[in-house]
Amino acid sequence: MSTSLEKQRARDGWLLSAPALVLLVFAAAGPLLIVATYAFLTPGDYSGVVWDFTLKAWFQVLFERDIFDDSISMADAHLSIFWRSIRLSLLTTILTFLFGLPTAWFIATRPAKQRAAWLFLITIPFWTNLLIRTFAIMEVIRYDGLLNKALLGIGLIETPLRIMYTDTAVLIGMTYVYLPLMVLPMFAAIDRLDIRLIEASYDLYATRLKVLTKIILPIVRPGIIAGSILVFVPSIGAYVTPRVLGGGKKMMVGNFIELQFGAGRNWPLGAALSLILLLIVSVALIFYVRVSTRSDSDG
Amino acid sequence: MIEISKVSKVFGSGDAAVAALKDVDATIQENEFFTLLGPSGCGKTTLLRLIAGFDHPTGGTIRLAGDDITYLPPNKRPVNTVFQNYALFPHMTVAGNIAFGLEMLGQSKTQIAETVDKMLDLVQMQALRNRYTTEISGGQQQRVALARALAPQPKVLLLDEPLSALDLKLRKEMQIELKRLQSETGITFVFVTHDQEEALTMSDRIAVMRDGHILQVGSPRDIYNHPVDRFVADFIGETNFLTARVAGKKVKLTSGDVIAAGDVSRHGEGAEVTVAVRPEQVRIGEAGAKGGIAATVNQTVYFGTDTHIHLKLGDGSDLVARLQSPPSGESGLSQGAAVSVQFTDGAVQVLES
Ligand SMILES: Nc1ncnc2c1ncn2[C@@H]1O[C@H](COP(=O)(O)OP(=O)(O)OP(=O)(O)O)[C@@H](O)[C@H]1O
Ligand SMILES: [Mg+2]
């Protein structure tokens, strides 16, 4: 009796999860498999791939062969692109945290009636096309843009700052674009923070700094970690923002991958680079799982 | 120890302004178990928060051991609080919570370990020292909150209805335990409750509050036996109120009976006054007894140890008598029975207003 019921349950379980499985196979596993396969094939003459198995793409990720004397050297350009991507993404994460914490705190401490309005303001840019937002930032930081005009106006600088097409421009753009992703989870965490805990610690002789480091930060840590991952992951794969604000020279991994599938006509290299990017993201996610489960068990 | 003078607190401004405290004066002695008692919204928590430093008064001063602490931040006051909801740190263990204040004071590791150990013994939580505070029961949390606030050896401990979340049995136990802790440590306790019985059993002195005012301060006996007004008398225990007129050194009830009463010198001859009699001070005798007031039995209500007899006097005014239930449980007073009523000597209080 009970075993046939259990069998039926199991069958029903599979049936019920079928849509999810189909989605996973076609939308996640399938494309990933294709990319993984392409990374081991030979580039076609004009584009696409030739079904010749080779490790050349992986070789190209790290090394380059000189076209004149065939000598092999490290592909410094590739490494510096990866390094720039990681560095800019980490900096973006830190900047969004530094701006996001006070913002989230501010919103969470508004009266309940006002909070929805503030949250709405924070999320408005989300409803706007990324490209348009990026061009808006460009208007601000351009050579004769708003920022320079303002700084010249108040006499803080004498010649306009050249921000466009630098790492700084990309950093400003990404910080602006990804800030809501940091604010929202931190807001949720701060909102759950009982204000009386702060009073209690203050009552127990904590200074303001200690209240922050011993009570607020540890308790909102899950929100900080979630926000950091939500910002870091799209940052490292960012394409539009570095393209528009960094120009052709200050590439990030996303742009470099696009280049391989476009003008570079080297699909296998693009596929290999994509897999490496995936690896970096996975490392970040594993780190996330590690620290967030630890916060459950030992606080 | 604590001198509160002319303290007022207004929340908000304009039309939305709420005066939570109005010119409150009080002096709390050293080593005293001082209780703020009053109905919900009368300003007990507000006053406690001003003493703790979480909020500042809109007027008046608060002194602690002679020093003006009105605007001193909470971390600079030798005052600790046991919060109504305990406010234990969820990311720390029981021991971690207790150690927090000591760490903030910059005490040495060995010193902290020693004090934490002593505190855990004191509140009998040694076995659960490494549990997270989210993993212990309400009563246990209450003890941790107490130990955490006691550990830094404050001069004053503030407790905001710390027992209200506990069930009756645990509550009685904790009342005794709190009282014991207070006398053992010699720390001044300022205790907030809206439970009059709790206030009566635990306090050295009680301040009865209403609408941002302190109506009366006194020992439990004082307040119970000599309430200044109808509100205090009614709030502390059950009371019969009767209307009367001053007649010489006695008072004349509306029923026409003249009875001995407390001090009437404040009121002029013939002035209308309210007198109060506790139900347990009412004696019931046979109808027509000498010096008794004629009454009829309206209803008897059995409460286990006590039986309440609801009576009507000649003029129709109500009076409740509380008698100890006899072994049979039957008071022998049936509805409609004619009886006579007397009051114990000194039981009739003339209220000030
Ligand atoms: N932050 C605040 N803003 C506005 N009004 C407040 C604030 N805190 C308290 N009040 C008001 O002040 C009055 C006294 O409040 P308080 O919390 O001191 O009462 P309480 O005696 O502690 O009551 P309870 O027994 O219900 O805890 C109430 O009318 C309350 O609404
Ligand atoms: Mg209160």
C-alpha cells in the first residue's frame, strides 16, 4: 500500500518538476554545453567554428605566438583585461557598498509611509534602458559635461577633467548602474534590524563606532554579502557600460569576448574566455555560500 | 541617588504634539526598589528612557548622585536597562551577550570571564552559556537580559515590564528572584509595571502615574491604605467608594448613617467627600446589630479562597465585602437577605479630592 503510494508520489514529483527541467536543459545546460564544446574547436576562416578538436583557444588565452619569429610569450593584454575586470568589479562592489549603506540606512529609518516612495526612487533607473542610463552618465562626466561645468563654475578646477574613456569613467558608470542591487538587499536586512538592539548596545557602553562594527554590521551582514554578489557578478561580465564609457581601449572581459565573436573571428577563444569568466563568477558564488552559511552557524 | 526635577517631555510639535510627561518630580533613593506604576500610555517608558539617556527631556533636569546627566549619552551613564522585549543580541551566545558591556568598558579578558561566570551562576544559566539567544525560552532570555544588564555593575538598573511576557508561575518565581538580586547586589532598581500586585509585592516605594503626572509616591502600605485620590485607590486593588458629607470628626453617608473616618480636617464641615473602604475591611453581621449599617445581599461570588458579597445600602449605593470562604464554601448569605455592615477601625479613608 504505502510503497505504491510512495511510487506515485515520486512519479508526480517528476511530472511536476518537468517544466523546470525542460527550462534548465534548454536555457542553461544546453547553451553552456555548446560554449564548452566550441572552446575546444578550431576557428573558421570568416566566423563560426570548424569541427577540428584542439586546445589552441586555451593556449591563446594565456600565451601569444609572435607572427615574425614564432616565439611564445605571455599574452599580457589578455591578463591585463582580466585583471582590470576583476579590479573594477571589486571597486564597484566597494563603492556601491560605501554609498549604498547610508542610503539603505536612510530609507529603512524613514517613517513607514515614506519608505515605498524612497524605494521607488532608488529603483526608477531600473525601469530605464541601460544604454540610455549610460549615455546619461556620459552627459555628466564628458569633457564639457555637467560635472566639469559645475567644477569650473565654482572654481575648484581650472581646466576640465578628462574622465571619459578611463577606468574612472567605467567605475563611475558601473557604480551608478549597480547601486540599486546593493541598496535593496541591505535595506531588507536593515529593515529587519531591531532598533532596540542599537539602544541596548549603546546602553552597554558601546561607542557609536562599536555599535556599527559590533552590532549593525554583523546583523546586516547577510544583506551586505547578497548585495556584494548581486553587484560583483554582473559587474565582471559588464558589456554596455565599459563599451560606452571606456571606449575601445579600456576593455573589460565582456567586451573582449564580444570582440572574439565579432571582428576577431575567433569563436573558440571567445568561448574559452566565457568559461573562464564563468569560473570567476562561480568562485564568487562559492565564497558567498561559504560565508552566508557560516553566519548561520556561528553568527 | 536620582533626582528628577520638573521633567517634561513633548513628542512632536504643533497639533500633533503629545505631552508624555508633565513637570514630573521624583527622588529615588540609593539601594531602593522603586516602581513606576500606571496604566498604558501614562509615560512610564518615556520616563525610563530619559533616565537611560535614549531620549532627552523637553524641560527639567535629571541628576544622578548629584551630577546633572540630563543630556549625557547612554554609554556615559552608569545605568543599564533590561528591555521589555529583552533586546538580546541575536548574533551572540548567552555568554557573549553578558560579556558585551564588559568588553565595551575595556576590561581584561580574565576579568570578563570571571564576571560572566559569576553572572551565569547568579541567573542559573551556566548550562546554556554557549547557546544562541534565539535558541532559549522566554524565561531564559529574561534571565540573560538581567545578567547582561547587571554584569557591568551599574549604579542603577532600569527594568521596563521585564516580566510581562512570562506566564503566571514563572512570573511569580522571577518576582522573588528579582527582589533577591536587588537586595544582594544593592543596586538601585527602577522598575516599570502596570500590574499593581507586582508593584505591591516587590517595591520599597511606588510612584503611581497617570497622564504624564506622578499622582502619589509612597511605600506599598502607604499607597494601599492611604491613596490620595479615587484614581490611585481604584488602580491599586479593589475599593468601595461612597459619597459622604463631613459631620464633625465623622462623616455622614448618603444613606444617612454616620461613621468614623480617617482625617477629615482638610475638609470643611458639611463638605462633600469621597470615602474609600477596601472590601476586606467590610464586616457583615446580623441585621439590626448595634452600630451597623443596614444592607441587603444582592449577589455572592465564590472565588475559591475568598467570597465576594455584593451589597446594597439603604440609599441604593453599592458595597462589596470580601470574606474568607468557609470550609463548606457556603457563605450562608442568600440573595435578598437583610444584614448589617461594619467597617474595621481605621479602614475608612477620606480621599483628598
Ligand atoms: N516616540 C514617540 N512619539 C510620539 N509619541 C510618543 C512616543 N513615545 C511615546 N509617545 C506617547 O507618549 C505617551 C506615553 O508613552 P509611554 O510609552 O511612556 O507609555 P507607557 O506608560 O510606557 O505605556 P505602556 O504601559 O503601554 O508601555 C503615550 O501617549 C505615547 O503615545
Ligand atoms: Mg511602556
